[in-house]
Amino acid sequence: MLMHQSRANREPFDVIDLDPYGSPAPFLDAAVQAVSDGGLLCVTCTDMAVLAGNSPETCYSKYGAVSLKGKFCHEMALRVVLHSLDLRANCHQRRVVPLLAVSADFYVRVFARVLAGQAQAKASASKQALVYHCVGCGSHHLQRLGKATRHGDRCDRVPAGWPFKYGAATGPPVGPTCEFCQQRHQLGGPVWAEPLHDVAFVRRVLAALERSPGRFGTEQRMRGVLSVVTEELSDVPLYYTLDGLSSTLHCNTPSLLQLRSALLHAGYRVSLSHACKNAVKTDAPPAALWDIMRCWAKLHPVKRERLAEGSPAARILAVEPTLQASFALRDDANPSSRKRGLKRFPENPEAFWGPKARAKAGGGISPALQEKRQRLQNKRTERPDDGSSLKNFPCKRFKE
Ligand SMILES: [Zn+2]
């Protein structure tokens, strides 16, 4: 209400911080209008179950994008929120420019500037992408919604500030089935496919943090997370995880440094992600990544007879690698934030730490979560062996 009023009175806010209990989705439309041109919008989303793919249909109704339950779900959550912000800003001839987007503990938080300008808002379609995610091996591919091309040599005929021509994108980037494991793809998105952070801004925040030590209680953690953020490959959306790759092939897990070295030896870039401890963010295509994993599986053989026929592992390992991976450790494989021993992925301070259950509508507190967990855990697996849980009435067919 306040936000709508500020817009009606033409008194926009310089900074709006949305941090409601639950989803901020109902407030996003008012917020992108009520913030001034170039103003800052901060949004916290605690509805991670929705954003991380547990209920993609709810995610669509709230954020206008389908979330996926992939290994990359935490980064995808950030991209879904940014997509939603940009989409709503576009309705009012505005657009968002992310400064910093972080996934922490049980929530995501996005800091973005909102800029006015109808011409620039046109570029938004080409900044969003659909995500094809293979259900078998977890390979993912992005499909941009639009295409922005430079006018090139005809630039003199184009009005100033209009250097791009926009059109429909062509695709899809995948066949009917996955080229590696022959399984189907899930379709998610659209999500924001441009950089999540303004690295220059993040460096300034880090510098400000250095200048005033002891100002924040969470200083160590802030320094750790922001350092990883500056190391992230900004032009590579989403990531794979070490355990995800090796569990697909049922092989040993290479160490982070071994896999990173192999990718660097093969001529690709690789980085961590602040959103996941085991993340491997790389510009290597999935084909190269699977070739590296096939080479790893040759060094650490998988028991082929135990792989089910037609399983993703069997199909991927049936192909000979075309790339000869080297797992010799490289110095540059160890990222600087890791070398410096920064506190990047802190452990939870205590057991069952995190958001507690919502207060009941009629007042009062919900029954203790811990008690409920104990009552319900292993509900399906713990069955007495004495047969008391089986039907003990005679079958109709044999009833005399
Ligand atoms: Zn696949």
C-alpha cells in the first residue's frame, strides 16, 4: 500500500528492502514501481522449497518460472527471482541490474538496481533462458528466449542508444533425448541467464569490509562468501557438482582439485560457486565434462557388471572418450579463497538450526518440530518383522 502510494505521489524510495515471512512475490510488482530510477531493491525469499524445485507449479504461479530440482537448484532459485523481478519491471518500462545475489543457509537474497528506459527493457527477452535438465545424467543446457544482434555496418542508420536488433531465438539446444544417456529432459525456467553479480560492486563491498574490521559479527563469513562470489565465472549460468557427476557414473569421486585441474588442462575455465560447496562451474560443454569423467572411470574402474543395462552410467561409459584428461594437479586449480582458508561454507551452529514452524493462525505455537520429526521419521521403513502389520483376515477367494 505504502509502495503504491509513493508511486502515485511521485515520491519514489531510493532503497526498498523486502523481507517478508514467506514469499515476497505479492510485493514485487509494487516494489519495482516504487523504487526510484537507479534505486536499490533488496529482496529476501525464504520459500526455498518452492524456488528449489519441490513444487514447480507453485513457483510458476508466484514467480512466473518453473523451478527444477537439480543439483544446481540454489543458483537456479536466484535466477528465478531475478527473472521475476525483471519481468515485473519490464511491465513498467524498467529493468533490473543485479549487484549481488547470494544463496545462504535457508534463503536467497538479491540486491539489484532498477533502471528506467523502454529501449533497454527490450533486451530483457534475450537475457532469459529456459533450462533443459536431463533426468538421467543431470546434464543441462540453456535456451535463450530471444536473440539480440548488433546492427553492425548499418549502425549509422540506427538511432543512438539502439545498437541492437531483437528477434526470436532458435532452438532447441537438445534432441528429443539426452545425447549422453538417452533419457528425457525436464524443462525449467525461464530464468535470468546473465551475470548474477556486479563484480566491481562486490569488490568495493569487500574493500569497505577491510576498512572497518570488527563492524559486523558475521564479518568472516561475509568476507568468505564475497570472495567466492568474485571468483565465480559470471558468464556461466548454473553448475555441476562433484558428487553429482560421480554418483551418475557410480565411480569414486575425484577431489575438487583433480577435477578442476583436468578441466584447466583441457583448456576450459572453472570456478566454485558460493551456492554449493561441491560446485563445479565451468564453460566446458557437457560432452567434455563426461569425457573427463570417463577418463577418471578408466583410472578408477567401475564394476560394469553391477550397472543396469540402459542406465545412464552404462550408456555414458559405453562410449570411448575422445579427450585425454590429465588429473595432474595444477597450481592455479586451487582458488585463492580456498588457499587463504576463508570461511566460505560455515557449518550450522547447532542441530536443527534454521527457520522454525510458522505460528498458528489462531495464535499459539505449532507443536515442536523436533517432537513431530521423531514421531514421523522412518514412518514408512520401520515395520515390525513379526507379520503383525500384514493382513490377518482370510482372502475372499479362499473363504468358505
Ligand atoms: Zn542425460
